[in-house]
Amino acid sequence: MEVAYQAEHDLREILQVPGEYKVLFLQGGASLQFAQVPMNLLGDKRTADYLHTGLWSGKAIEAARRYCDVRIVASSKASGFDRIPEVSDWNLNSNAAYLHYTENETVHGVQFVEAPDGVAPLVCDACSSLLSKPIDVAKHGLVYAAAQKNMGVAGLTVVIVAPALLDAAQTFTPDILNYARITDAQSMLNTPATFPWYLTGLTLKWIKRSGGLDALHRLNQAKAELLYRTLDDSNGFYRNSVQAPFRSINNVPFVLADAALEKTFVQQAEQAGLNGLKGHASVGGMRASLYNAVTLQAVEVLTDFMKNFARVYG
């Protein structure tokens, strides 16, 4: 109980969570939230708005269709998910129960410059970016994030929700998935994932010692800028297709001009101690994830390796 209380206290302090908002520590990851959000937020409405910006927002859309009429208000699929759609192209629905967006797309490397505006409560999938940069929680009705990217290990999911949204669950929603029931039980409606919760508490203390979100954000920006500069200065040997304003600071996908070299690149990178660079199976290529635990020195080692590889094979 002491560990749980301290973790919530530290998270509220770091994110500047408004006092009336509820902070829940759950299980199931983002994939469960894809269903849990419509279960809990639809109320007497039957439609919800979704922004489609990559693979994970697409998965959220497919899951929500089991529970409501999903309206895709904007999509960048036609351009290969290389941008956030222009606000002028959004077709918002004034009768929607909520507007859902994925703040950072881990597979396609696209990130919102700022939180979108809408007429419905704003729901944010912040799984890969929460605690890597500041976020205005007060602008949102609900923010959710699995812990394993920037704040702990797999097994824990954080949900931050405005109290006004706690009375809109569908009647078929079981207590174990009902935000209101979970709030009443202080996230302990059943035996929680104690060890991931404990590790998240330790990570929150590390974030505070590291200077908080502003300091981590500056560091994450520096890591991303170094890697993107290496890609852009490679004379086309490496390519990232995301439009510059929407490039992610958390996940940097790229391809080699000669796809036949990708296997060699991965093999030599692993020999150099650089692991996990193979791209997601749905898009191929390469991907470097620059979460909080990755140091600037690690990115420097990666970019040095990439420059040398390009000199040898370019």
C-alpha cells in the first residue's frame, strides 16, 4: 500500500495531474485499453471519433468497432502514414462520445506536435511517449499508457481519467474493467501486478532525480536530432520518410537505399552491441527506439556505426 501510494504521488507530481483526476494502475496493456475505453466512455452515445495515424491507432479503431460506430475523422494512410493529417481536413462529430488519438506511433515514427482540439472529450494513447515529454493532462478526458516504454516493465498500465467520465460505462462492462469500480477500490479490485508497480515507482523516483520531464524531454530531443541528422546527411544511403515536423522523438524508423544490405546491417550492428534495430514486421526496414533508458552516448555509438557502415557499403 505504501509503494502504491508513493507511486501515485510521484506520478501526479511529475505530470502535474489536476487534483480531481483519478490515477489508476491496471493490467492488460494498451491492447486492453482499446476495448476498455469505449466500454467505459460511450455512455448513451453510439459514436466515437478516431484519428488514424499509424498501426496502433488502426488497432484501436478495429477494437472499438465492436462497441460503437467509429468515425475516422482524418487519416494519413494514403500517404503511408508520413504525417499527422492537416487539422483543416478533420471531420469532427459534435455527437461523438470522445476523440481518440495515438500521441506517438511506434511503428511508423509519427508524433503529434501538440494535443489535438475537439468538441468531444480527448482520449490519448500515450503508451510510447508518456514520461518522455510534457503533456497537458488537463486538456484530456483520459490518458492511458503501458509502463514498458518509459516508466517500467511490462505488466502495468496507467490510466488517468477525469471524474466526469466515470459514470458512462456500458451495463455489460464487468467490474474488473469498470474505471469507476477500479477507482473505488484504489486499483486493487483484484491482486495487482505488484512487482511492475514497484519498479514503476522506482523509475518515477529516477525521473525526479534526473530533473523531471523538461530535462528528459531535452535529452530525448537531442538523441532524436542526432539520429535524424545522421540519416539526412547520408546522401540517401539511409532514408526516413516521415515529414520533418511530425518525426517522433521516441521511435525512428528508416530504410537502407539498398534493401539487400539490411540483413548485413542488422548482423553487424548486433556484433557491435547494438540490438533491437530490426524494423516492425508490418513495415520492415530498421527502427531505433529512443526511450528514456537509452542514453545519448548509446545513440552516439549507433550513429558512429551507421556512418562507418555507409562508408564501407555506400
